Amino acid sequence: MSKFRSHVQCMKQSDLFRDNAENCLQLAESAEGQPAYNRYSRMAEAWTALAREQDWLDGEVPPMTIRRPKPSSHVL
């Protein structure tokens, strides 16, 4: 059990989230029926979004810049 804990402690939180997303995708592939497939697919998307957010929180991804359109120079 101590080997597992040390392995988990060394992994970044975002990598754990990505592992969860991968597990959900595998469950989706083996799901019986569309509702279960949809559920696991949505869970995978949510874990992936959490991983991206965690990367941002950890400072590994710069914040997105919002580009605003320049005001037009012509007046009607």
C-alpha cells in the first residue's frame, strides 16, 4: 500500500484527473446502451475540463487573453 501512496503523491493532480477521464472513456466503450455510454462520455469530458483547470491553477498554462474587437474608425 505504501508504494501506491508514494506513486499517487508524485503524480500531479491534473494527471490523476486525466487518468479518471481515460477510465471513463474505457467504461463508455464497454457500456451497454446509449444512456450509459452518454453518462461515461460526459464524465470523461468533465474530468478533462478539471485537468485543464488544475493545470491553469498550478500555473502550467497561461490564462487566456480575451481579444476585444477594435472600435471602428468610421461613424455612420
